[in-house]
Amino acid sequence: MTPPQRVYWGTAWTSQTLLAREKRAALEAQKEDGQQRLFEITAEEVGKEVPEYLSFVEAEIRKHGRNHPFVKTQYFCEEIDAEGGMFPPARQALMRGDHAPLDTTEPGQLCFLG
């Protein structure tokens, strides 16, 4: 009996997502029997066929940077385990002040609780 066939598509984001796990399983199965199961296309490959798309992606890179999580995952199929989450370590560092913690707010001052 032939095992059921499935098609997965989307963005893996991190190594812990369903798509990332299925990608690894497909790569392992490919190693065993040589039958291609994983078809992964990056923005560079699409851009060879659709130059306007490549121009769009290049503009996104200029705006956000090549290492931005969205750019890495959406356009280059790269997982972002270390950078993942709403507040990765680099972002948390930006939110830390260099002052002593306050128990109360100062009159007339803005206060942010993060």
C-alpha cells in the first residue's frame, strides 16, 4: 500500500514548526531513495523569472536589512530560531534602561512598562 501523499507549503519560521519538521523528514527520505520531495524556491530564483519581484525584494532588503526575520524567512527560506519571537535578545537589550529601577513614576515624566 502506498503511503498517503501530502503537500506542505508556507514559511517554516523556526526549526520547531510543522513545516520545518516535514522539510527535514523530506530531506531524509530523499537521501534514502533519491526521489526529490523538497522543492524550495528563494526570492533570487523567482527573481530570475520575474524581475519585478526581485526589485520588490531588493527594496524590502534596503528598508529592513538582509538579516531582518521577515526577509530571512519569507524571501530566503531561512529558519530564525535565535532571532525568533516578539522580543529576541537584541530587542530586549534595547528596552533596558541604564537607570535604577523606579518604584513609582516621577510627576510629569513618561513611563513605559515593558
